Amino acid sequence: MNSIKYIFIGNLNTNKQVIEHPFNFDTIVVSECLKIFNRYIKYETYLYGERNKVKTRQGTLFYTILPSNTFYCILVDNNNLERDVFYLIDNLEKHMIYNKVDEKGELSAEGLNLFYKIYRK
């Protein structure tokens, strides 16, 4: 899926960002993802698998929380199909990308390699 513009993955157990790609993306999109992530941090329970989307000037922002307490937020071109975005999220979840972190809670070298392998499919 070549039309992905931005991916943010956060861990709701540790309240930390796991990965952001590309780094230093448009600050409006980054702040929107962080705002949504920080809002979820405050919740005690989550609606797992609920598919959410927000239209922005830069594209469509899709986000969800899965049972691993992992928050996924992906910005794509407006012509992308929702099912393709959530298929990517399911693949990242299936490969437990959220567990491939170092002692700081950030994606490890192994996790980064796995991320790019899944992302580029």
C-alpha cells in the first residue's frame, strides 16, 4: 500500500509511542494522532477493534485499539480503501510489532526491520 503517508503506533500499557513513520511528519497530523492517543490513555476500558476515521486536508486518518492495548493511527490518501488500511493494522498486530521494543519502549532494530517488511508488502 504505497499511499500511506504516516503511521503512529502507541502502547496504552506503557503510555508510550512505539513507532512514528515517517519521522518529523506534518505537525498537524502528528498532533492529531497524539491528541487521540492521549485521550485514550485516560480511559480505563477500551472498545477494541472499533474502526474510526477522520478526514483531513492531508488525507484520511484511520485509528483503532486492539486487545494488545496497542493504538494504531494511519494517514493515507483519500482514495485508499478502509479495508486495506485495517488489513495492514491486522498484519502489524499479528506479528506483534508492539512487543518488538527495546528497554526504552521504542521499536528495536529487529522490530524496525519487521515493520518495514510488513509495511512494504
